Amino acid sequence: MSTEVHNNGALEKDVGTVPAGTAATDHHQGAPIHPQMSAEEHEVARAAARFGYGPLAHVNAEDARLRPFGGEFQPGLYKPVENRKFANPAPLGLCAFALTTFVLSAINMYTRGLGKPNIVVSLAFGYGGLVQLLAGMWEMAVGNTFGATALSSYGGFWLAFAIVLTPGGFDIVNSLVVKDAAGNVDESAFFDSMGLFLMGWFIFTTILLICTLRSTVAFFLLFFFLDMTFLLLGISYLVRPGGQQYVAVQKAGGFFGFLAAFAAWYNALAGLADNSNSFFIVPVAHFPWSPTGRSRRSKTQRELA
């Protein structure tokens, strides 16, 4: 790497020939020198090291191996990064679940006179289904068995729910609705099928609920509200006064669905907010018998002793 003549003699010395793949150090100022850094970046690095401020004040030249938008980000210049740390995929999956549940619950409560869940089909396919399923797969990559099972399963639930409600498509609803010669419609087969479908998800959610008993109150409430949602909606299809869906129980299920949606958003915020983007940490209230709760209680007892 050839050098150029600069006004600052020390700079010319520091920007001299540097072996490829290594980083030199400005011995006069203690600033890291990297072969890919320009003269202006060297000056900023010296100032940052001297005064202890700026984004380059704590630069580790060994980690600055790739240019911005180069390396692994640009397909033609792929270079693997060692010691990769995965982001937390749980907030993404929780947000996908929350928004889709919120819209469906509003319809189940007949908000603004809405009673048909057709608008949920797009959300169930694109956000609650696909995005949540992908988040579940990333939970598998980071080694979280519970998160992978929960998010992937509920992603599958939304995809299955969207398939049932898709006009045309697999023609599931029309195949379960019977019309007699007089034009009377019998929807009992469809109602029973949906009731069993939701009851199966109620059982699955109960299993997950048991696994949250050692976590946090916020996380437990999310699955408790969701469990009640599936139970009540399943009952609204199976118990039919007058041959129609039990509207009062359906609205109750929608109410618990609202609670589940906001609990999911709350847990997502707790996973997103940290000291890099928030002025506060969201409290999640650990159970007293949880490992964190026991450690905090024992610490308090030691402080009081």
C-alpha cells in the first residue's frame, strides 16, 4: 500500500505500508489504524481515542474487517463472520401473533357491526402465519425448544385457519354446509368441525400453559388468556342455541382474545426494550417460585440480615 505526502508528517508515518489483513496502531495517540481506513478516518480515530468520544472511540480493529454493505451483506463478496450472535426472534413472532389475534378478536366481538372474518385471511397468511412460522424456525436455531414449538405451531394455526376461510380454495366451508331441496341451510357439520378444531388447540395451549408456570406472570397470562380464548370459541361452535353459533360465548372468547393480543404485545415489548433503545425496562413480574424469583428473594434476605 503506497503512501502519499500529507501535511501532517506523523500521519504519513502512521498510514505507511501495513500488511494485508492486519491493523496497525498510532503509537502517538493510541488510535487503531486499519488498512481499509482513509486518512480522514485515521484523524477521526485519533481524536476519538484522545478525547474518548465518538463512534470510533472504542473501535476494535480486529473486528472491523468488512466495509459497510460489503462482505456477507453483498452476495458477490460473501465472507463468513465468526462468533455470530443471533437476534432474539421471539418479539417478531409475538407481534405477528398479537396483531392477527387482535383483528380476529375484534370481529368475534362484532366491533362496528363486523361479523365476517374475511379480512383476517390476509393477515393469517402473511403475518400471523408465515412470519410467525419463520420466527419459530429461528427459535429452533437459537436453541429454544419452547419458543420454536409455540411460535411454529401458532403460525401453522393461522395458516390452517386462513385455508378454511379462503373463498374457493379448498372449498372446506361449502363442503360442510348442507342445503336441502327447500333451500334450507344446515351448518351443524361446519360448526361441529370448527368446534373440534378449536378444542384441539385449547388442549395444545393448556400443555404450553403448564410450561410457563416457572417463567413470568406476563408470559403466563399470555397463554392463560389464549387458552380461555380457544375454550370459549370452541364452546360457541359446539353449543348452539337455536342451531346457530352461541354469540354471547363467542363475544366472551373475543374479549379474552383481546387480552391475549395485548399480553403478546406486552411480552414483545419486554423483549425489544433494552438499554440501546429504551429509557426503561418493561417489568414482567417473576413468579416467587421461579429461579429468578428465588434468587431475588434470597438476595433480599441476605441484605436484611
